[in-house]
Amino acid sequence: MKAADVFAKDFIETEEGLIFAVVAQGTEQNKVLCFLRYVYKTPCWIKYQTAEANIFLEQNYPAYLHYSTELDAHLHAVSADRIVNHYQPRQRLLQIMQAKRHDHVEQDVFQLCKWYQQHGLDLSQAGITGSILIGAQQPGSDIDLVCYERNLFHACRTVTQELISLGQLQALNGKDWLQSYERRSCALNLADYVRHEQRKYNKAMINARKFDLSFIDLSVNPKPVNYQKCGSITLQSKIIDDTRAFDYPAEYKIDHAHISSIVSFTATYAGQAINGETVEASGMLEQTAQGNKRLVVGSSREAPGEYIKVVQG
């Protein structure tokens, strides 16, 4: 396979029975940037969180540990010749939609996508990621839908809001929000977390099962830019361009004398603010050799102590 054909949200498997979630399009040093998410232990896949995945690789497969010079960050990486399976979200969703039989999780995926289609949405540029992508779903698994067209993603958000109003989908209740909050290890308090999330309409409930919508822009193949970390800072600034607020990574152009943007690599802060709002953001200040500066929120998936929150509408 060609590593260039691998995109964020894809999963890749190595011969050792390790499955990594891809975090960036393209390669660095001919390796796919990723994080270990599943390890095969007979008879099933075991999910690993970031910290335990790092320990596992350090002890067993240190060759997959990687320092990214472009991101100035430690993560994982797999060379193309080590990949034995490439799990692609669009292919998996198509498989579910064409299948004659489903388990309970797949049936909810099927029903949700049928409702989107009934509202005129073409899901040919949508896929399914997470545990369902590799067939490792459990009865209580969430649904992770990914859209590869910007207009489709925002249309899905609009239809989600409409389906909630019609009673076909349900908004998250207090217990659901608490579970989502605890899973994210969010630096915001619960009230602030829910306040921001409720207006995004990128998650809802179907048959008591949570689903999330995310967006990947396949048209973007950014040129490598090396950033150096300059230390942690907290700032307040007004959002002046939210076009890429739901991208991966999310990007917010800000009205600041020295820093051009806030970038988030954690999904918690995607779609967090809109044009005209003033945010407070805490994260890692990074700078290129040319002196361009950005504030990065989410230097790890859980992003402890880092956040973006609206402080003025």
C-alpha cells in the first residue's frame, strides 16, 4: 500500500497485532504518524489509552515510538512496509449499508445513515471510524461518523438538530454529558464543557447510543512546517476566522498582535467558538523558524490543563 493514501481517522494494523489510529495525512520520514489504540490479545482487541499505549510500546515495541520534528511532539509512527491491514472508514460504512444482517451497533449506524439519506444527504463521502471500523465494537460502543466534505459535515449537523426536534434522535442528557466529559479528561469544568458542546450538534443519541460527527478535509495536504515549543501560555483574543473550526486539527484565526491562530489537536475543542467571540485559551506556544507563532491546544489527545473557552459572545 501507499502511505500517501492513508488519512487521519484511518486505522492501520501491523503484523504484531497492533492497530494504530492515523492522526495526519501523508508521511514523515516515510512513516505514518499515528497512536496505538488496540492490541490483539486472543480472542479480541483490547483498547489502550494514550499513557498505557506509550508504556506498552516502550516495553515491547519501542521502534514504533516517534519524535515528530514537524510537530515537535512525541507520538507513534509506522513505516508503510510494516502495515498489513489498512482499515478505511468509507469502505466500512459502505459495507454496513449494503449488509443484510447487522448487530445492534451496526443497526443503529444503518438507521442513522438512512435518516440522513432521507433528508437528501449523499453519504458517499462519509465513513465510520473507532471500534466499529475494525469490528471490535461492544454492545455499548459509541458511533463515530466521519465526513470528508465540509458541506456534508455541516449538513449532517443541521439534520441532526432537525432529527432531535422531531424526536427521532435525542439530545444528550445530564448523565450522557457527564460520561462524555469524564472520558475526555477535559480541563474545563462540567458546566463550561456542556455549554460549549450543546450548540455544536456534532453529537446526539440514537437508541440510547451516543454518536459523534467529525470532519476530515482530504483536499488539504499541508507542506511540512517545523514548529518549536516556546512554553505554556494563556491568552484572550477575538476569533476572526472560524472556517476551519471543525477541521483536524481545528484552527481559529485570532485578532492578536503576535499570534496568528489557535490550533487544537483534540476533538474536545473543535467547533468551540465562532467569529466575533472572545476566547480564553491555554496551551503551548509554538513558533516557526520564520517567527510565525501559534497557540496549540492538545499537545496530547487528553490535553491536560489545556483548553479553549468562550468568555464573551
